[in-house]
Amino acid sequence: MGIAQVVGLALVTTIILMILRQQKPVMALVLSIVFTVVIFIAMMGKMAAILEVMKEISCRAAINNMFFSTLLKILGVAYLGEFAVAICQDAGEQAVARKVEFAAKIIIAVLALPIMVAILESLMELMPG
Amino acid sequence: MNIDIIFRIAGIGILISVLSIVLKQAKKEEQAEMLTLAGVVVVLIIVVQLMNQLFTVVRSVFNL
């Protein structure tokens, strides 16, 4: 999916949304969810290609595989959380959006814990005594 | 297939809003409400399938 297709789809969706929002706000919300999901799915193929290259590079640099997979997981959590937050904010539910944001932050922190432990361990090795 | 689904949802939405206006004009308020509810449920089923697809894709890409 090229940029021209994304822009065209976005414009058409926006105009339909403007019509629907006056009559049926629920339908407008569902349509915006569908648009978000379609764009996400369309972009995931390209994302996979990027990640493939990054994996190759990190393999050549002989970086511990654990770090890279943790990074990937954090990226995935951030993407999904941002997706839900955007939809909740579109619907005007700021409170729900904040909670999703909070949950995503906590989950990312938990995922990042092993990396932090590894950093501290290497620091301990460096320090004499 | 992907773009198809947006226009399908938009079509259902516009159709339902027009039909519910017609029903309201004919003094059938509760049937208009039922129609709205049914439309939301139908659309929601499509959306849930789409979300499932998204989560599967994200999970496979990011190894979650």
C-alpha cells in the first residue's frame, strides 16, 4: 500500500465520517476503528521487512538475542497501546485512554526489567572489588 | 479485501441512518432504535474479526 492509497483512503474515510457523525456517532466510531485497523494491518507487512533487516544487523553485530527480542516486544506493546489510546480519545473517553496508557507503561517497564538487571550486572563486573 | 471492508462499514452506516430517519418519520421510534442496535451488532461482528486479524499479525511480527 503506497502513500497515495493511504492518503486517498484517509480523505474518503474522513468525508464519510463527517456524514455519519451527525446521524450515527456509534457508526462513525466503528468506522474510524476499522480505518485504523486496516492501516495497521497494511503497514505491518512493511514493518516485518524492517524488523527482518534489523534482526540481521543485530546478528552481525553479535548483540545478545535476548535484548533484541525484548526490544521487539516493547515495540509491539507500544504499537498496540497507542492504537487503543487513539481510538478511546477519538470517542472522547479520556479516562479509559489514560488507563490503557498506564497499563502499557507498566507492561513495558516489566518487559524492560531483564535489560536493567543485565546493565547492573555488567556494571558490577566493571567495578573493581 | 482490506479497503473493501471500510466501504462496507460506511455503506451499512449510511443505510442504517437513512432507514432510521424514514422509520422515525413514520412514527416508529422503537423500531428505529432496534434497527440501530442491530446495525451496531452486525458491524461489531465484522470489527471483532478484523481486530482478531490485527492481533494475530502484530503477535507474529513482534513475537509477543
